[in-house]
Amino acid sequence: MTDAQVAQRRRWIALVLLCSAQFLVVLDASIVNVALPSIGEDLDFSQENLPWVVNAYVLTFGGFLLLGGRMADLLGRRRVFMSGLLLFAAASLAGGFAQTEAWLIAARAVQGLGAAILSPAALSIVTTAFSDGAERNKALGAWGAVAGSGGAAGVLLGGILTDWLGWQWVLYVNVPIAIIACALAPVLLVESKRDSQSRVFDVAGAVTVTAGLSLLVFALVDANSAGWGSTQTVGLLAAAVALLCAFVAIELRTPAPLVPFSFLANRTRAGANVSALFVGASLFSMFFFISLYMQQVLGYSALKAGISYLPLALTIILTAGIASHLVTKVGFKPVLAFGTVLIGAGLIWFSRVSVDGSYLSDILGPSLLAAAGLGFSFVPVTIAALSGTSQEDAGLGSGLINTTQQVGGALGLAILAAVATARTSDLAEAAGRNPAEQLNALNEGFQLAFLTGAGFAALGLIATLVLIRSSDSRTHQEIGTIQKSEAAAGASEIW
């Protein structure tokens, strides 16, 4: 085997390592959901503080992603990736040993920070290790399958670990995987090179954008408990807007900006991020409301609800692989548009869930349709967002697409939860104390949330069709067609 063949094979093994790390990041956004009742009872959580076991992770993850991506570009992607892994593992271990609610919430916040550091670094390594075209499409197909199925796998694994070993193990499980990945990183990953003279860090831009995004995510995730019209929510949103405006002003003047606006001048990259925002808003909330419907309306146990996600997770894995091949054949724009249509159709189907429903009649069909939409949208939107990105800006592009998805998820969940709560409250007040009518009120709240999520998917479709250039999509398809035969020939020799 030649040196080139060895290097080629090592890249694909490295991809497994990077995907495993990303799987942990996505997994931890959902794995604790099923464990929340046990955590609340064991650590004597107040009801209003219990959601912050999830929110603390989402807050720091969404707020620091852009900063983490730029750190990877400037400080070295392998170094930043390993640092994020170690921080993630340490925070997971600390969280498992938590004795108070403040301890656990703080550990989850640090976990989110570690995730925000390692995730864009990992994606930028994938982007730079595989050349644009068929090879990168295949790699990002694997990445999309892992990232897309992580949320569903988290619900299943969380139920199993909580029932069999205790809630602490939803955190402990991260530690050995992260340590093994960190040990293998120096062997499998090559450190990125950057001219030391250009290693200038935009401190003012980093502080303002991180603070602005953190306040924005905080305001959104806490809006339902504080109230959308409350002084807290309005004040935080105003402060977030002010900080983000200050960030724009700083970036326009600094000689070494954290986010060069020339990067977003590319209409396809900008359009992909807008589409990702709406796709995240529709899909992240979908998982949340499916879980509530199964447990609060159909009466499923946490473990049964987790197992019910298996067909959905398998569909995401299958369709993400198909999507990576379709992008090579027809370009990323048609595949992304098709994916958003499937997401919208799945959510419209979900909006018909009934109080006396069943898994086969109300969950399986729409979940498979929406899962296929996720697979067909996540892969092409990532490819589109990173298309034409230089090696020097790979971390920036990776951090930006992750940020738009996370902010979209926080925004969508906050809006849909508010819509569902308002609908349920109105009907429940009219129903009085009749248990059947109260359950129907809860179910109608979920129905309206799913329908609103379909509206977000429609906005994602519009953004895809209007903003993403068809010419860029065709160019990508042409590159992929040229490389496809070469990649196939190379793979047969390596393996």
C-alpha cells in the first residue's frame, strides 16, 4: 500500500473519530430529557429550575459556537478540538457527581462550552480533510447521519441508562468516549497550519457576538416562563440586539474581523444559513413535542418513548447517506428543497394527532416522513453553507452553520411552546375540571405547535429557492461528477 493510500484510509478512520465526537455533542442536548424526573427527585430541584438542566447546555453551546469556530481557525483545529473534548469530559464527570441543582446546572453550562469549542473544530477538520465535491459530500453524509440521529438516540439511551443504572450515567457515558477520542486525535488528525503573522484575535468582536448570542438564546429559552411581554424578555432581547449591532460595527472597522462580511457576501452561503435557521426551528421543536405527546397524551413510559424513536433514527441515517449521493448527482439546492418539503409534510401530518391515537396511526408515518426530510435537508444545507469556503475560514463557516441551527432551534422551541401553551390554556379554562377535556386541550396545543412548525419549514423552502444560487448548486454537481469516478477507483484500491 502506497503512502497516498495509507493517508487516504487514515482520513476515513479520522472521520469516524470526528463523527463520534459530534454524536456526543448532539446526544447531550437530548439525553437528559428522559432523566429529568429522576434528577429533580434526587437533587430536590424546584420545578422552575429543572428545565435549566437542558437550557444551560443549549445556552452556552449556542452562544459560543461562532467563537469556537474562529478559535479553530486561528489556534489550530486539532488543538482546539482536543481542548473542547477534555473540557466536555471533565464537565460530564463533574455533572455526574453533582449534589445540588446549582452544581449540576453549572456543569451542564461548562459541557455546552466544551461542545461549542469541539463541534465547529471537528466539522472544519472534515471540510479541510476532504476535497470539495463527491468526496466531501460522502463525508458530510456520514456527518449528517450521525448528527441527525443523535437527538433520537439520546432519548433512547437516556431512558435505558436512567432505568438501569441511574441518571448519573447519562453524563458518565461521555467520559470514556471523549478520553479515547482525545487519545486518538494526535494519531489520526493533522494539525492545521496558519501564518503566525495573521494570528490576530478580534477580542472586541468575540466578546460582543458571544454575549449577544448568549443573551438572545437565554431570552428565547426562558421566554415562556418569564413571559414574552415581560420586562426580562424585552430587556434581554433589546440588549442582545444592541450587542449584535455593536458587533457589526466592530467588524466593519477592525482589520482582522472575527467574521469577515465578505464571507457572507456569498449569497449561497448566506441563503444556506437562513434556511438552516428555519429548518432548525421546525425540527428541534418536533422532537420535543413528539416526546410530550407520547408520554402525556398516550401515556408512554420514558423507555417506551425512547424505543419509539428507533425507526426515526434509522430513517435519518439512511436518508442522509442517500442525500450525499444525490447532491453529487443533482446539486445541493434541489435536495435541500425536497428535504424541507418532506419536513413540512411530516409536521402537517403530525398536526392531526388525536387523544385516542396510537403509535401506528399517529406517530410512525409522520415521524418517518419528517426524518427523511431531516436527512435530505441537513446534509445539503451543510454542504451549501461550506461551499467555496477557503481552508483559512473553514472553522468560521462551521461555527456559523452550527450557530444558525442552534439559534433556530431555540427560537422555534420558544415560539412553538408559547403557541401550544396559549392554545391549551384557553381550552383548559373553558373545559373546567373535566379530565377528558383537559387532555383534549393539551392535545390541541400540540396540534397547533406542529402546524406552526410546518410554517417554519415552508419559510426554509422559500429561503432555499430564493437565496441559494442554482448556478452554485450546478457547479458543485459538476465538480462531484468529475470526482466521482476517481473516488470510486481510489476506494477500490485502498480497501
